[in-house]
Amino acid sequence: MDYALALQTNKISKRFGEFTAVNNASLEMRDKEILGVIGPNGAGKTTFLNLLTGYYIPDSGTVVAGGKDITKLSPATRASLGIARTFQLVHVFDNLTVYENVALASIRKRASGNFSIRMLMKNLRGTATEQEVQMNLELLELDHLKYELVGNLPLGSRKRLELAIAFTSDPKILMLDEPFAGLSDGEIDEVVKVIRQHRAGKSILIVEHKISKLTEFADRLAVMHEGQIIRCGTCEETLNDSEVRRCYWKVS
């Protein structure tokens, strides 16, 4: 092996009663790569992502990030280690402005304990936090929306905002759960542009159904089927694999 690993799962499994959602799934995510994860509905992709980010604890197996066993660590602890994620449904504060959402992410990165976002907002002028927030808004082309309430924004802008929040935390590993869901082709292109522009120094795992868009920029592609990783390789290798064609497209 002539590459460093950002994250590795070793035969992780997760059961819900008698149903096994993830079954001895092993995957290696290389440092600073974009790794796509695809699979039919019910393959276990979101459960697998929840195991990687601490929202579920596996019944067996291990999750290792940067050489550290993180199998039983909470999502907050994993976030402190540089692991961030987004969700299928956008998780932002609708009653705050775009600026306040990004500022809150920046403040959380620096502060601990309870605090009032609106009180702290009064004291941001001229600070490093204000500069960071402004930089992220400009980089993600959200500056013209900075004073808009998030609840008034279309889905494409909300997803770009969620990415801005994720990038503000400066993660080492970023996991995106169906970032293209519900978006038009134009909006997807905007999200892809953001990911490409900000991928430097980061390892990015993307769970997605829109394979044609994902293969435009992913370095490798993994396929889940019935809770297992059945193939992982370059996009071309993976999509031409006979087992993938049989399980995913029912082609022999």
C-alpha cells in the first residue's frame, strides 16, 4: 500500500432486531480523495454513514480515522477530530440569516459551553470570526444572500449554505449524504463546483444516487449491496464490474 488512509472500516455490522442493515462492511478511504458510495435503495448506505459519523455504534467491527479507533466515539467527539457531515435533509437554522448560520458554525469551532448567537453577533465586527465568515460566504457565492432568512431560500441555496457551514469547521474528513437530492441539474453543477473548489487537503465521502454526476469528479467509487461493500475501485472499474452490474442493474 503506497497511500495513506484517512478512514477505514473493518467488518462493521449493524442490526435492528432481526434485520441486518450493514453486514461486515469493510472499506478504505484514502487521504485527500473523493470517494463515492452508491447502491440501490435499502443497500444500507445511510446506516453505513451513520456508523462512520457516530450516530450509530456498530454491533461488531471497528472504525478507524487517522490511525485512531473511533468506533464508540460520539458525533461531537468525532467532529472535534475533524470529521464533519451533511444530511439528506438540510440541517440549518431557518429562523436565522445566512450570515448568522455561518457565523454560528465559526463560533462553535472556537467556543465551548452555552452562548447566545445573537449576543455574540454584536461583538463580531473586526474579529477573525467575521473575516472567516465573510470569506466563506464569498467563496461559496452566498454573499449576496447574507442577510436573507434561510427559511426563505430555495433548496439549492440551502444546500450550498450547509456546505459553507461544513467547510467553516475546516474538517479533515467530510461526509455528504445525497448532496444532489432534490436539485435541478444547474443546482447540482453549483454544488459540484463548491466541492471541487474546496476539496484541497480534505478527504470527502459522498453517498449519492445520481451516478452520472458523481463519476464526473469522484476519484473512486464503492458499491453497497445488502449491507456489504461488494466493489471499490476507479469509477470505470467499478461500473464495469460483473457483480456490480448483476446486483445494481440486474445485468448478467
